[in-house]
Amino acid sequence: MLDKVIFPADHDPRVSSLYALNEIDAKAPIETVWKMLVEAETWFEHFPPENQIEILDGGRELVEGTRFTRHTVGFSMRCIVTEFVPMRRLAWSTLVDGDETASTAYHGWVLTPTDTGTHILTEETLQGPFYLEEIGRKAPGALYDYHQTWVEGLAHRAETLAGTVAA
């Protein structure tokens, strides 16, 4: 059985307003996929919508406690890395700038080595009125679709870097 994201109790998928789980197998080493995840300011290379990331703590890679900002899907967000297990797990919590409802998100990644490369799993839960309106009501299914495009881009770019892309 594959590992899943370890959510804080208030973001457990069973009590969350919105939830998405996406996964894919990549024919690329876990080291390649991991490097792509922790180098957040280069996410746009495999997922163009994530082209406005800034690590605020002065480093080049995400680690536990790293604060970063991102502007995506039309909103500026503040994030902090809450889980970091090298080559295996990465997660962060998110607040949206200007959201007076205190809505929150929790996004995690789990990498599992396979016989042919890496299994990539991502899950996210969204809580609060802001997300219910902007994602739930205005864009049903968008959370799943967004992450599916992200995992596919991540896998393809990792395979390209590893030289394992099928013709």
C-alpha cells in the first residue's frame, strides 16, 4: 500500500470542504523528482502556472519551516513548509493574501520508489468560505484538474531529465 499525505486534524479529507488526490508513475529516479519539488522557484519549468514563486528565507530549496509566496490561479498566497522528509514527503500550509475569512489549504506530496522509477502522489484539502466560493462554486473540479496537470508535467519533465521519455 502506498503512503498518503499526513494531514493535520483540521485538514483531514473527511472533514474538509474540498479535497483532491492525484497520482502518477514516473520513469525517473526519486532524486530527480525530489529536486524538482524542493526547487520551488523552478516549478514553472514543468508546470507553467506556478511561475511566481519566491522563497522568503533566502535559500534555493524548500526545507521544513521555509516560508514562500506564490501567485497562482489569480491569487497571492503565503505558504510555510510543515513536513519535510528528504526524498519522501513534502507538505505546506497556505493562506491567501487579502482573504478575511481565514480560509486555509494544506498541500502535500509523497514520493515512493518503484521498480521503474517513482510513484508521485499529491493531495490537497481546502477549508473555508474563500475556497468554497472560488473553487467549489465558481470552478467545480478545478482543484483535481489543476493537480492532474501538475503531476503529469512533473513526471514528464523528470523523465526528460532522466532520459527515459518514451518516443
